[in-house]
Amino acid sequence: MSKKRGAQPELYKRNVIKAARTKGIGYVNHSGREINAVKIGPDCGCKKLCFKRISEHEQIDIFTKFHDFESKNTQDGYLAGLIEKEDVVRRRPRKSDGQPKPRALNYRYHVVTGDAGRVEVCKKAFCSLFGITNERVRRICHCVKNNVRPCDSRGRTASTNATPQEVLPIIEEHIKTFPTKISHYSSK
Ligand SMILES: [Zn+2]
């Protein structure tokens, strides 16, 4: 890319923030607020003993590998591959009034460990081990449910308010006309 970093400090800053969020490292956001680095969350404490079944070394490994992915899209695609939807088959699909019962959909969450391979964990442990929010998991589950690839809504928002490359020279040309106008008015 021939683009100079210094030429677009805002775009550069946006990319730095985006990369930091993908990596889970600390950064200062657009409003100047300091965002802490992401860490492995608390033990789920559930009866499946998810955290006990995965050694501390493996937990760090899971977390580190995930945050080493180059983009949030890759991370989301990876997460989607670890979530399985499960239709709960109802024995009696129809009630007495003839209305079909709503289908229940369960999700099964997994992590991949070096020792045991794919291991099922609860949703809380899934969030904790990757250091991700419930909301992100909910969004990915929605994609899994509809058999679509998880898309980066965050990245899309960023690109819509980014100034397209073609428009920049036009804006620059326009800005150049300003001093002339000002001197024109001030000379009166
Ligand atoms: Zn658990």
C-alpha cells in the first residue's frame, strides 16, 4: 500500500484501536478513555467443572491462540466452528389445540485443547476462556442458527464513516479554496 500513515492520522488511529481490540490488548479509545487489556474471565463454577477439566496451561494456550488471530472476523469464524446448535426434539409436537410447540434450540460450546482435543464447556466458561462478552457469543449463536458466516458489524460501521480514498483529493482541493475566500471577505 502506498498510503502514508501520517497523511490520515484518524484512519491510522482507528486501525490501531481495531487491532488492539482483536488482540485484546489495552488501548485508548476515541473518547480518550483507557480500555484495559482483556484477560481470562472467572471460573464458571458450574457442576460440569469446566475450569477444573482444563489445566491452567491449556487455558492460557486457548486464550493466547484466539487473540493471535489476525482479525475479528477470523476469531468470529473460529468461535462459530466451536458452537453447535442442537434441535431439541419434542416427543409431542402438537398441543391439543393443534398449534405446534415452538422448537427449542440449544447450543453446545467447545474449546480445543492440546491434550484432550475438542472439549465441551458451558457458555460461561466459553466466554471466560476466550475473554469475550456474552453479547458477542449471542451474536455468533445467531449466525450459527441461521447458517451464515459471522460478519464484523464493527468493521463495517468503521468503514462507512471512513473517508473513501477517491474523495480525499476533492476535499483537499476544496480546502485550498478557503484562504482565498477568507481574504476576500476580510479585505472588505
Ligand atoms: Zn462450566
